[in-house]
Amino acid sequence: MSHTPKTRLKRAHNRGAYDRPTIDAILDAGMICHVGFVYDGYPVVTPTIYWREGDHVYWHGSSASRMLRAAEGADVCLTVTHLDGLVLARSAFHHSANYRSVMLFGKATKVEDDAIHTAHLKTFVDGIYPGRWDTLRPMNAQELKATTTLSMPINEVSAKIRATGPVDDEADMDVAVWAGVVPIGQRAGVAEPDATCQAAGLAVPDVAARLGFGG
């Protein structure tokens, strides 16, 4: 994938990646992105749930959403970051973090066709919890109208990754201070049913196993 002035890393070039397998893996490992856009002349960055399908990234929300209305048809910047570890060095200057991140630039386009829109929302729901869509009551026309989904092509994009230990100065290597990496990850807790589910005796799903997170 070619570099552009916006995607080319200015610092720490060795941490940059521009190939689609690396970028797709980082996008697919996440669920929350931040969308940057200009609203009424000032910058706004909004967190939201996203998902990838092929060569596009999608996000959705209320049709009345300020973010979605402002982003539709506009140039936006979408970012995704995973914190993988805290890097503790022998000096304050060299403390850092291990991470994987993607920055994507492009124009956001509204999904207009109802059948295609519904298919994208199914992918979104099943991405949150595999197999969930087919267990739900069908989405009705009013709900579909009240939901806007935007898409953006994965064209102008770059990844940045740090996955190493502390990089201390040679003169500090004899300092008697512990140095290394504290891994950071995410996990699913025990599912908490609402009162109606408890009264009906519905089984609690094995969320950790279904989502692939550690319990």
C-alpha cells in the first residue's frame, strides 16, 4: 500500500506498517475507534463501535447523531489503538508503552440501500457476539430508518506498532531499578442477566468462550 503525506510516519519509521494483513489484523482485533471530523468550524473526536468488512470500515448510530450527520460525505480521520503493555525503563525518559494502532483517512459514505444496510448491521451484531442476530426478533423498518451506518474505504491508511522492551541508555544499565514490560490485555467477565432473564430462568451464556477472551 502506497504512502501519502498524511500516512507517512514522521518519527520512529521502524514502527510503521502499510501492508493490509497487518492493518486488517489490528482493525479486526478492536471494537472501539475514534472518529475525527470538523463540526461547525471546530474539531471533534468521537468514540464509537466500528467493524471491518473487506475493504471498508463501518460505524453506526442514531440518524440524529451529530457525529454521523457531520461526518457523512466529509473527510474524516478514524483511529484504532490497542494498549498491549506498559514499558518500565531505568529512567523516566525511556518509559513507554507497547501498542498497535491504525490511522485511516477518507470520506465517510452513508449506506442507503435497506437490504445492504440490514446485512451490515447483522455483521455488526454478530461481531459483538457471534450468532446473536439470528436469535433476535427481526429489525423493523422504523428501527432501520432511525439508524445511520457510515462506511469508509481502507485506502489511505497506516499502522504503528511498538512491541519491545525498554530501550535504556547504556550508561543506565547498571542502575538497580527493575525494568521490563507489564502486559495489558482485555477479558470478558461473568455475564450479568437482567431481572426478566432471571425470572424466566434463561441460561447465562458462556461469554468468555464465545468472545474468545480470557475469563
